Amino acid sequence: MVFTTIVSELRAAIGALRDGDPETCAARVDRAVAVFERAASLFRMVATMRPAQFAGFRQFTDGASAIRSEQYKRFELLCDPPPAARLRSAAFTSVPAVRSERVFSRPAANLARPERIR
């Protein structure tokens, strides 16, 4: 859910930027940051779990949690397209739907480095 929301906000931010609306872009990025900051407490909680507790929890999140999820891969692609080696890695070959989305009609916008926006 976290990365689904962040991806939605970042796609809207990129769209606003391309449409010449920097105020909306900034507002969407701010919302994405707020979601991530609120979720950080969840990540900290998981980090404190003992291995057995984590294993019990993890069995219910297979393929849908954090960096293993399709939405995290979409987030990664939106932030900065990874190198070819990363795209060939198991992290991306395990999510064919995301791999097929990699061929964007427009390249991703790296909001942290405006000179990379194409």
C-alpha cells in the first residue's frame, strides 16, 4: 500500500512537471514524502523483530512486501532508471509486468537531479 501510494503521487508529480505545473508537482512530491515518512515507523518496527517473529510475519507477505513488491520496482523505476545489470537481475526478472512497463513512452524523471529529466 505504501509504495502504491508513493508511485501514484510520483506519476502525478511527473505529469504535472511535464504539463508545466511546478506547484502541483511539488505538492505531489510532498505528499509522497509524507507517506514515506509515516511508513518509516513501520520499517523500524519490523527491524526490531526477532528472526522467528519476522519469519512468522513474512509468510503472509510473500511477493507483496517492500522491496520485493511490484510497486517498489515501479517506485525504483520512477526515481532513477536502474542500470541494465539491475534490470536483468532476479529482482526484476521476477516481476514480468514491471519489466514490460520499463519500455515507457517517455523516460522516467529523476526529480532529485533535474538535469536528467528528458
